[in-house]
Amino acid sequence: MTRLLIVDDELKIREVVKEYSLMNGYEVDEASDGLEAIDKVKNNDYDCIILDVMMPNLDGFSACKQIKSLKKIPIIMLSARNEEYDKLFGFELGVDDYVVKPFSCKELMARVKVIVERGKASNNTILTFKGLTIDIDGRSVIVDNQKVNLTPKEIDLLFYMVKNRNIALSRERLLEEVWDIDYFGEDRTVDTHIKMLRHNLGPYRDFIVTVRGMGYKFEA
């Protein structure tokens, strides 16, 4: 059964989200702050975490960073703050989605469903998007039944974006995760590899979408 962790210091919000989660057939755990959430993550496995930003003891951003260092669990961030900076900061930390309060529980459950299904699909080693086939274990890419010759770094970049598809990925994050280097100011490394990758994907180049002012995402 799909298991969720709802983290919010407001009891009423936890109760409402829990009620809708149970109605959708999910098993639910609760935490009232970031520290409690981290303890629960250490001792349990979850398919998705719904995490508030503004909480006592440990805020949601700090909790997210620690959780992501422990386990690869999808996180939906809840916040009353709608500033673009907060959203971008959350995505750079690895947040999978960002929902602004007040929110519709029906919409939240729809977002949970998408993320949970995406997580289950990511366990597959061979992924197909129209005429584009990606073999994770075999490290090969097929475009319309023709194998494409990619450099090792292009393959690493594509695979990382596909595993995190539909998530906006900053250049900083791509450099850290794919190249294992820190980001210092302007760097065209990512842009150059994206350009070559799009060229090699041919008719499926548009699967790699530019996120203005931030970076890129794989959307198919």
C-alpha cells in the first residue's frame, strides 16, 4: 500500500489532508515538525512526503535537505509564501512539487498520485517515450529504432533528467549531481551538453524543456 507522511504544525491541516489521503486509499503517518519528520523517515519507508515550510524546531526547507540526504523520497512542499524565490529554492533542494496555501485537497491528492506513479515507473530500467527508448541498465538510447551514439556525460545527463522527469532542474543541481562539481557563477557546461543532447535526440529534442532563468527539465 502507498504510504504518505504528512508534516505540518497545524493539526487541522494534518487532519484534513489525512482524511483525503485515506479516502484515496493511502496509508498515513503524521509529524508536527521537521525534527519529528526526520525521525519517522529514519524508521519508516514512505512513497511521498507532504511537508510544510513554516514550522517550529526545524523548518521544512531544512528538513527537506536532511531527508533527501537520508532517502530518495518524493516531497511535496506546502507553503503560504508564493514568492518565486521560495519555489526555486525548494526545487534546488530536490522538492518534487510546490503547493501554495490555501490549497484544494483534491488538487493535492492529484499531485500526490502523479508523483507516486512517477516514482514507481522510475524503478523500470527501460523507458519509452513515443519513439525514444532509454535503457538505464544498458546505458543505451534508441531514437526511432536507431541506436544513438552519445558521450558518457551526455548519457549521464539524459538519464538523470529522465529519472527526475517533469521536475525543474537548475544548472547548479545538474552540475553537482551529474558532474559532481560545485557551481561558481556563470558556466556554459550544462548548456553546451544540452545543445548536443537535443541534436542527438532529433525529433524528440523538445522533450528537453528550458526553464527560463533556472535550467532545464525532461518533459514527455
